[in-house]
Amino acid sequence: MPPYNCTASVSTVEFTEEDLSTLPANSYYKATVTEITFTEPSATVTEITFTEPSTNFVHFAFDSVKIEAGADTAMLDSLVDVLRKDSTKKLVVVEGNADNIGSKYVNESISKRRAQAVSKYFSDRGIEQSRMTIVGYGSEKPIADNNTEEGRQANRRVEVKIQ
């Protein structure tokens, strides 16, 4: 059988709630397509493997550094488990962010305090501070439109990246 060159793109992937029930909320996952079935004139993805979260978000209320119980703490607890199981994994960076309400100084300060709150959450559960790097970006790295309340809420976050 001759070798074939293939280019694939996926515009929509659907998952059942059952597929996602074991994944922490507020997380983005890397996915690896492990099996593709080729049929004329298309291809079908028959198996996708999820790897651990690459970036995880903790969201905050306006002018707050308090981590609310619920989905965010469940996600953080799952990361604590990952870090406890494999001490070679280093918590690369805990990045604090803010919306654009307030001065640059205020936003940089609150974003760093948010990152420190998440770092403290980890250290209170036995993860060494030496495994963490804390950064506060203020409002420099928005992921949503700061002209809407929904966008500002999305930008009031800490991103946790594990390597």
C-alpha cells in the first residue's frame, strides 16, 4: 500500500456529558486523535485521547482575591492530586489577570494577589512553593472583550499551567 499524505481539520467535535464527567470544570484539555478511519470521500475520527489539562482558569469576582468554593476548588483539587502523584511535574506559572476597570497599578496589584491566593491554595495542600512561579499581568492579557460584563468576568482570572 503506498504512503498517503493527509491534511485534516476539525470544525466541531461533540462529546457526551459522560465523556467529560471525569474532567475538572474550567479546564482546557489537549486532545490527541489516536485513530482515524478513512472512507471515501471523508475520514471519521474514532478515538480521541485526553491528556491532562494544559491551562486551567480560576475566576474571581470584581475586586476580589477570594477563591470561591465549587467548580474552581474542584479543579484546583484535581491539580493538587496531579502534582502530588508526580513530583517531577513543576507548576510552571500561576498567572494572575484582571479586567480593565481601575488603574494599571490597581490591576497589576490585584492580579498578583489573585495568583498568590491560588499559590497559597496549593501550598496549604502540601505543594512546595519552589514548584511555583507567580506572575501578575494586570489587564495586559485579556481573553475576552472588556467592554462587556461577561468579558470582564472572564478576564478576572488566574491561569495555572503545569509542565
